[in-house]
Amino acid sequence: MTAAAANRPQAAAPTRDPAWLGRLFWAGAAAVLLWPLLVATEFRPWLIFEPRSLEVTGRFLAGFLPPAHGAEFLAMVARESWRTVAMATAGLTLALLLAVPMSLLSTRVLSISALAGPMARGPFVLRQGVRWALIMLRSVPELVWALVFVRVVGLGPTAGVLAIALTYGGMLGKVYGEILESGETHAAQTLLRNGSSRLQAFCYGLLPQNAAELTSYTVYRWECAIRSSVVLGFIGAGGLGQELDGSMKMFNGGEVLTMLLVFMALVALADRVSAGLRRALG
């Protein structure tokens, strides 16, 4: 640093955000766009704080205490929690069997014909067909799939497993394809140009650098599948959700609270598994 530069007075730091006008404009525009949506949904949160609402809420929450802790009840909760985790894991495993091949077929990076220019007509049609199939799978909520399968296979976890498999297969296939295409693709394309198969290009070119992100998203979807398994239990798909539905209908708040605490523990466990896998792959 020269002596002239050292003696030059330092510019004063701005006392306010120089971009405040633009931020204010976009905040106002967002409020204008959001207002009709709030009106359409009849969103009135102040009703919660009315005296009558607070009284009803207080009586409702008081019914949850103390949590149920009988030995027979806890044994049932443990058994149904295991069934819920099994339903989510089996459904996600089937979803992976759908998502992995469909994501590889829909990924442009692994198209040999697209290396030298526009993709050939046959691969393009196949790729678009797979993408539309993924859209169809994920656009139908798992609750709707479960209602269909309950009529086909009857009440029980089988309907929940199949519902999770179809909806999550569409979700995983879409996101896997986006992750693979948004990362560095030079290694995979180089392998394809030198005669490697698509599977080799995926295993050695795309998978190593995207493994952490793919694993993190998969475990997150497993966590979501556990939540979905509980919801699907309300329509007869078994597991913790079915028992939770029964306790709520019987106004047994203590049992509901215990099952909610167990459910929170399952979600926390899934979060720790995700963090551990990210550290192992990072």
C-alpha cells in the first residue's frame, strides 16, 4: 500500500441499506399478490385469540395430560411404530426400484445421441414419455393411491406400501434427474465419448460427485414416507396412524400425546440418520 493510499480518508459506511427502495417495492408487490389468496382462503388467524377460542383450546390441550404410559399400551405403540417404519421403508424401496431406472432414462446427460448435437428422435420420444410417466405418478397424492389400493387389496399396510411406492417413485425420479443434470457432467460425457456404457458413465462419472446430495434427498424422502405412513393409517392402512385415529375418535388425549411423542422421535431419528450419512459421504 502506498503512502498516498494510506493517508486517503476512508469512506463512511452507509447508514442504511442502499437497496431499500427495491426491497420495499418487491415486498409491497408480494403483499398485493398475496392478499387475494388470503381472502379466497378466508384466512383469519385473529380468531384463534378470541376468548372463546382460547378457552376451547385450553380445555382441548388439558385433555392430553398426562400422557398414557401403561405397559400394554406402550407395547402396542412400539409394535405399531415398527410397522409404520417398515411400511415407509418398504414403500421407499419400491419407489427406488421405479425412480432409479426412470431417472437414468430421462436424464439428457446420459444420452449418447445428444453428445454430438440434438437428441435423436427415438431417444427423445422415450425420454419425454418417461418424464410424463413421472409426472403422472407424483401428481396423484399417496392418499388417493391408498384409497384405490384399499379397495383392491383390502385394509392393511399393503395399500400404504404401494401408495408410497408410486407417488414417491415419481418424486424421486424427477429430483434425481435434476440433481444429475445440474452437477458437473464433463466426466460422464467423456466416458460416453470413449465407449463407456450409460451405466458406467453414471457409476463413475455422475454418481461419485452427486452421492451426498442424492443420499440426503433420499433420507429426507424416507422421513416424509414415515409421516405419510401415519396419515395413511387414518384410512385403514395400518400402523401408528390407525391407532392414533382410534384414540382421537375416543377422545383419549393421553394416548394421542404419547403416540405424537413417539412420532416426533421417529422423525428425529431420520434426521440423525441423514446427518450421519452426509458426514460419511462428505
